[in-house]
Amino acid sequence: MARPRTIDRERLLDAAESVVAAGRIAALTFGSVAAASGVPKASVQSAFGTREGMIDAMLQRWLAREEQRFERAAGKRPSARKRMQAHIRTTEEEDTGSRMATLLAALAGSGEQSASTAAWYRARIGSLTAKTREQRRLRVAFLAAEGAFYIRHLVGFPISEALWHDIFEDLLAFVAGDSE
């Protein structure tokens, strides 16, 4: 009897990302990922259970990669201000933003919630409570960076690269207290 093949989940996630990058979220099916990865459709379904499970797995992988970028930008034992500056910089530099925003929208549209995404937000910003002027400034900057990300990548609002960078420079100045 032949030994069962192991499923390379990372390879399947690479294939799923390529499907999303090449088309729309609607194109993301077990069949399309199977075709892109060269494995049987049943193997893809077995690896993720549901389409939402596949989307959540893609998000988890993206969040883990983004967290590594954030930690490099923030440095060791960063202050709240340094953490926010790192968040703004990594959000500005995000190169897969539209795909990830599309995945988040698809997950939300399915009625499912992403526990991994909620955990990422809790780790990044906490509860959004703010008691001091500095904490309120950081909260506003966080929400502004996230808002810019979503209107550019999810809504498709046209923001040129120059304007995009200008917005994030404004956010960094706001966090530093250099703005009015």
C-alpha cells in the first residue's frame, strides 16, 4: 500500500493567494486552489474544512508575517509611541494590502468572524480605551492608519503613491506631536 501524501499547507496557501491575486475573491474555491497547486480538490478541502477556514488561514499567515515586520520596525521593548510609529510605517509599506482587505471583506460578508484578526488587533492596540491625551492621540493615529488602508485597498478609493506617503508622514508627525 502506498504511503499517503502529506499536504503542504503552505503550498496550498501560496496557491490560494495566487488565485486571489489573479482574480477576485469569488474565484477562490477549493477547485481553483486545487488547480493552482496541482493537488486534488478533496485534499484542499481536507486541509481547510471550509472556504472561510481557507480565508482565515490566509489571514493568519499574513498577520504572522505582518507581525514580524512590525516587531522589526518597533525594536525591542518599544514605548507606546514607538509601537504606533511602527504600525503606521508597516501599514504604509504593506504590499499585499488589497488582497488582505479583500479577504477580510469576504470573511465578514460570510458572517464569519476571524478570531486571529481580532487577536491581532487586541495585541496591536488593546481595547482602544484611552485616558490620557497621549493615549487618545495614539488611538486616533491607529484608527486613521487603518481607515486609510481600508479606503484604499477595500473601497478602491484612488490614492496615488505620493499622496499615500504624504498621509502616512502626516500620521507620523501627529504621533510625534509635531502637528497642530
